[in-house]
Amino acid sequence: MSPAPPPSSSNPPLIELREAVKTYVSAAGSFTALKGVSLTVQAGEFLGILGKSGAGKSTLLNMITGVDHLTSGEVIVQTNGRAVSVHELDENDLALWRGRTLGVIFQSFQLLPMLTLVQNVMLPMDLCGLYRPRESRQRALELLEMVELEDHAYKLPTFISGGQQQRVAIARALANDPPVIVADEPTGSLDSVTADNIFDLFERLVETGKTILMVTHDHGLMPRFSRYLRIADGELVTEEANA
């Protein structure tokens, strides 16, 4: 099946990958995880990225976030009306850009165990030079209230459940009000009820104008995305828009 065209828009795409290639080299030889992937994402989309383990899903996200380096190709992200070539930024500028433009949510939560929930949510503000003692704490508390965890704000992560930790991770990803949320298997380790609640939260965020890219292996979620693509062996094999 040939890929469906991305949603039409008079605006330039929020994210554009141009012939993105990623090859890993080791003592055992080279392995190409992405094979010339081209892709556009419009603002306000809820894009699902599906595929088996090892298909290249997480590598694709790492190229968009700049966490890993491209072998060839280009990733362009529109930031404040300016096109930014992600992989041309130096490390300091890239870290600052990523912290202010992208909210990243990991399957394993990545909360710091020695910090309270409200401190975990405030951390991205501090790392990006946006920390203001009173304002930042107030925003962190409001975000915890949004994910229904305000009563646990001063607990350590070990004292809440896995589903609650994932909700804290979502609040932390929103700390700097980024336009784009990137989620790598965010519901993979959660029970079905908790996972459904997390997905409902993502849908509400899209309704507020956020753009979300979510990696998952659960094909049952396909109807809930505004658009989804499948990746296999480092290549896009299908791309479909939902009604």
C-alpha cells in the first residue's frame, strides 16, 4: 500500500524529516536503523508510530528530538515561526532548544527518586533557565492538579503507583509549555485501565493545541490517532489518516 499523503495545510509542516538515515557501527558491523525516511507532521496532529520491536520507532523519535545524531538527511522543526535544522545545532543550543520545544515522555518514567513530585516537574524549568521560585512552583502544582495528583505533590516517586508516576512524567513534559509532546511507549508497562486514562489525557492535550507523536506496538490504538504510520526494518510501510 502506498503511503497516504499527510493532512493538507497552507502552513509549513511543524516537523519535517528529509531522507533521514541512521546507521549504527559496531565491532560486529554496521546496522541501518532508518533507511531514508521522509515524513511531515502538521501542528495539532496526534500521530501514532507503530511497529514491532527493533523496527526503528524509537530511533525515529531520537532523530526528531536530536537525542542521537543522523547519519545523513535532515530534520526541520518550526520553532516560533523559524525553521530550525535540529542536527545543525551545537550541543548547548540543542539541549536548550529541546527543553523549550519538546516534552519527552519515557515508558520508564525517568523521575528522579530523591526529588518530590513537584520538584521533578520544576526540574525542566531550571535546566532551561526558566526557573522562577514562586511562579515555577505554582505552575508545577497546577500541572499536577491537571493530572489529578496535587494531593501527592510533596511525596517522593517511590510512594506512588506506576500509573501515577507516568502522569507525573506527563506533567513534567509540559513544564515549559512545549508545542510538541514526544512519547515513547508511554503506556507499555501500565495496566489497561491506567493506560486508557493516560491516552484520554493525551487526547485532551491535543484538543488544547498540542502536537503529539507517540510510539506504540499496540495496533488496537490505531483508530484513536488522527494519523498513524507503520515502520518496519527502518522504512515507512504504510501511512494512514483517520476520519
